[in-house]
Amino acid sequence: MTTTVPEKHPGSGPPGPQPDERLVQSSPWKKLLGRPELGSVVGAIAVFVFFSIIADSFLQASSLATVLYASSTLGIMAVPVALLMIGGEFDLSAGVLVTSSALVSSMFSYQMTANTWVGVGVSLLVTLAIGVFNGVMLTRTKLPSFIITLGTFLMLTGMNLGFTKLISGTVSTKSIADMEGFSSAKDVFASTFTIGGVDFKITIIWWLALVLVATWILLRTRVGNWIFAVGGDVDAARAVGVPVNKTKIGLYMGVAFGAWISGQHLLFSYDVVQSGEGVGNELIYIVAAVIGGCLITGGYGSAVGAAIGALIFGMTSKGIVFAEWNSDWFKFFLGAMLLLATLLNAWVRKRAEASK
């Protein structure tokens, strides 16, 4: 008697063990397409090549140092702003917060006749407190961050002008260049170092350090997972135990810390501060983060991308000068880059999702 073995058809019978998707090897091309900063890298190369051809002096070592300085002053703020955007929020007060930080440091040192390092420390505490205020207001009221930080922006703008005129009698602070501790504080926040006969500003070091720390936080720590989670889906993040409120408050404190560094650089570079500075810079920080691959909706982006976005800004702003063009066209180029970068980032992300 012959026994017939039934033929097995695909899909019949119990399913076999499925491979863990985390262990599936991805091709280098797929990994490259999945990087949020890919579009900004392409844009940075294009801008660099463009101004290298158009402006004869662009490739000079001193010119590149100037470009890096312009990029660093923006990048110090663009990096924490990018982390905040990955977490799904905005901070429209970031620009004037830089000025507030400088004003507090200057006026406290001058009025109290204290060592300038005391003013620097007080400024750090005040600036972080404003970051906490933004975060707590956001988490407690559930209002959009646009409304919360717009209110903070208006309050700080008024306070910067009001307190400066009340204390100094003018719209700028008094010089603190002759006060104790000024030279050492300038070494930390506004000094210059020389490499190969070319002078570089210390803000470049601050910028690179912030990029490294922010990248480590995003990719190597549990806090980084929390940031991506709250930016992607707040309810789902809360459901799996992510401390949503603490994460958002911490991100606003990160922006405040960047504002403190930028504010001290502003103060110790010129030893006086104009109370009306900083208005409008918050939009440039957001533009740099978006050019670097951050999504407006949150949950996607990188600190490296924001740094490259700041580099594109620096190359464009100084490249126009080196090319001897009318600087009035700068905002046009910035807006065009924003649109092109957004479209390119969207295309890259779709290709990355399709290739999975």
C-alpha cells in the first residue's frame, strides 16, 4: 500500500520563526537614504562649489575661518533648537533669550560691582529658569508651543528694553571691560586661537562640542529615545512610560543653555549689549534645523543635520559678501534654500521608507 504525502503549499501549515527585523542587515545605500542629514549634505556641497566658482576669495583660509565663525554663532543655537523640534515643539523666544542672557550677565556685574564671573553664573541660572518656565507652561496649560513661546518672546523683548533703560538710562548696557574677571571670561566665550597662521574663534569649539554631545544623547542614551518618542507620538510615548513632561522641560532647558553660551559670547566680544538685538534670529535657528533635515511635525532629525544647516547659512551669508553681491538678496537665497531643502528631505525620506 502506497502512502501519499500531501504536497505542501506556500502559506500552509504553521508559520516558521520570523527573523528579528533589528537583525536584518541593511545595505549601505539604504542606511545612507535613512539619514536625515543627507539632503543638507548635498545642499552644503552644492553651496560650497557654487561660491568657490563665483567668489575668488571664498577658498582662502581666512575666508573659510570667517565662514566657520558665522556658522558657529548660529549653530550653537541651531543644535538645541533641532533637538526641541525633534521633540515636536518650537521656541520663538530663543533669539531674544540670547540677548536677555547677555543683559543679565552685564547688568548684574556692573550694578553689583561684582566679578564678571558672578554675573555669568547668575545669567546661567536666570536663563535656565526661563527655559523651565517655557517647558512648565507648555506641559501644564497644554497650549501649543507656538503660543507659549510667542508670549515669552514678547515679554522678554519688553523686559530687555525696559530694564536696560531703567538701569542704564539708554538702550545699551555700560561697558564692563575694565571689571575683574572680564579677560578670563573672554578667554572662555570670545577668544581667538591660531592654527597654521589662521585665526579661529572659540565659538567653533563650543559649536562642535554641542554637536557631539547632542548626537551622543540622541543616538546613545535613553533620553534620546524619549526625544524621538515624544516628537513622534506623545500619547504612545506616555503609554509606554516615557516621562513626556520632563523630556519637554529638559529640551527647553537645552535651548536656554545654548542661549546662555551665545549671550556670553555676545557680551564678551563687545563688552556692551544692545537691548534690541536678537529679534528675528529664532526663525533663522528653525530654518537651519529644517534645512538640516528636522521635520516640522517632530520625531525626525539630527544634531549633525542642524550643524550642516548652520554651515550652509554661514557659507551663504559670507559667500554673498565675498562675491560682492548686494546683501539684500541674502534672505531670498535663505528662503529658496529652505524650500529646496524641505523638498529634498521629503524625497529622501520617501525613498528611505520605500526601500525598507
